[in-house]
Amino acid sequence: MSTISAANISDGTDTVGTEYVVNGSAKAFCRGSSSGNITHSFNISSLTDNGVGSYAYNTTNDYASDTSVTQTATAFGGSTNTRWAQVNTSFTNASTLAVLTRNSSGSAVDTGQSATSFGELA
């Protein structure tokens, strides 16, 4: 395995320090449809539909530990009812990012969702 050492990365217009890229960038991203399909992803191998409004994204590269994962979730699409998403801590661990989706009444509902995760990879 080779190692590249650099203080900055540039695309010719913008420059960013490598510590930002290594420590501050999202390590996984996923977006799924209400039918349980992955529509966009980075570092995600598959999606498990755990029932109405409960999705678990399985990572390609695991995190160092369960406690090294920080996740945000968003719901979108569906009817005019306000929908929201939250991290499902019952399923989130070093290899899974989990999302719960709810309608404005707080009831589980299948809707589009996305999650972004930060942390130290194993």
C-alpha cells in the first residue's frame, strides 16, 4: 500500500487542508425511496427495510466502533403531510445507519429518506 502526504488538496480554484478531508468529511451518505430502494449512496452496500418507516443502511466500510458514529437523517416526498426522520439508535452501530420516518402525527410512514454519517472508519 502506498501513502501520499500532502498539506492541501486543490482543484485549481479552491484549496482545502487535508485534515479537513480526513477528519471532517462525511464517511457515508445514503438516500432511499419509500419503497426501500437505494437511489444514491457513498460507502453503503445495501438497505434493509425493517418495516413501516424503519430503514437500515449497511456500510461497505465499518466504523471503528458504535460510539464513533454521528448521524443525521432527513425525510422527503410523499403527500402534503409534514414528514420527518430521526436516527434509529436501536439499529445504528459500527456497520449500520438507521432511519425512522414519521408523519406529522408521529405515526410510522414509508417515505423517501436520507442519512449522512460522520466518524472514524475502522
